[in-house]
Amino acid sequence: MAIPGSGPISLTGTIQGEFGGATPTSMSEYLRGGANVPDTATNVNIKSSAVNMSFSNYYNGAKFTLAFDNADNINLVDRGGSGNVYQVIYTINPSGTFTKQGLQYGLDFSFGPDSWGSPTGGTPGSNYEARLNISTVATASGGATTFSGVSITSTGFTSWQSLSSARAIVVTSNDFGLSRLIGTLYIRNISTLAEISRSFDILADPTY
């Protein structure tokens, strides 16, 4: 959780509590770009030298860096064998990682990557949440697409979901059709509303 943007803060309670570091502690441990404070836009007011350093420079500072570690858009494709009903699960973990898992039979993971992107610099936990903006949704007969257990049947934004526990995009399809989901994943800091996003194109195609 980021340091508050106003009010009293302390070296050992607030600053060390956010950025970690050794005990006993000193201001020299908490210079921007050093071992404990990442050099990010969030921490722009934190000085890189101890000259004229003030506690107020740490307002809104954060250990966690809201940025994806992979510059590529997600494009995950799964194709199953003939006659097999199968399910593909894309899970947003508490760290923000987007991964793929196949269930049932006949899956071929040779198409598309097994994982895609994650926020870097720490674990966001309950102070972060995610939502989707769906531009295309196509569900085969017998299939379903959900986000955090809620069925996605139309385009537009889903509601925000906490990342304090795993959230899953589940695409279930049979061998008579395909399921496809195209849109954007958003992850934001609940306190500061700082936000990142990434486009995705998920295809579960059992007819290949």
C-alpha cells in the first residue's frame, strides 16, 4: 500500500513499513533509485541524494511498481482434439500474472504462450483490483466465458474485482464451435487509482 499523500509519517513506521530495509534504519537507505526505493514516476518526489531530504518527499511513494513486465499483448490460443469437451482457464493471480491452464482432454498448448505479463516490483494484494473491457465475445454452444464467476455475454466493462484472491477468465468450449474473448485487462491501485492496461485476444478453438 502506498504512503499517504498527507499527514504525519515516520521513518521506521511509515517509510520502512512501505519500502522495507534494515533495522536500525537511516534516511540514506531510502533514496530514489537505491536498494529499497524504485526509481519510478510514483516516487518522483523522493530525492536520489540525502541533501534537503524531507519526510514530505515520501508522500504517495510506493514500493510496488504498477507496470507490466512484458511489452507484448496477450494472444492465447488453445485447440483441442476431436470429440473432447475441454476447458481453458486464464487466471489473474494476486500478483497480477495472467496464466493459462487446460482441463479435460485433447489440449494442444503449442499455440500461444502459457503466460503473459505481470505487475513488477512487489505483490499488489488487496490494494489492487482488476476489470475487463470486452470488445468482442463469442461463445459456442455448450461453452461459457466468465470473469470472477460472472458470465460475460456482452461487450463493455465488467465490474472491478479485488486481486486479494485469484480471479479467473474461464473459456469453456466443445468440439462443435469456439469461444473467443477480445478486450483489455485493467489493473489499478485502489488508493491512488493509478492504472495499467493490456489488450488481449483469447481463442478456444476445438475444431482445428
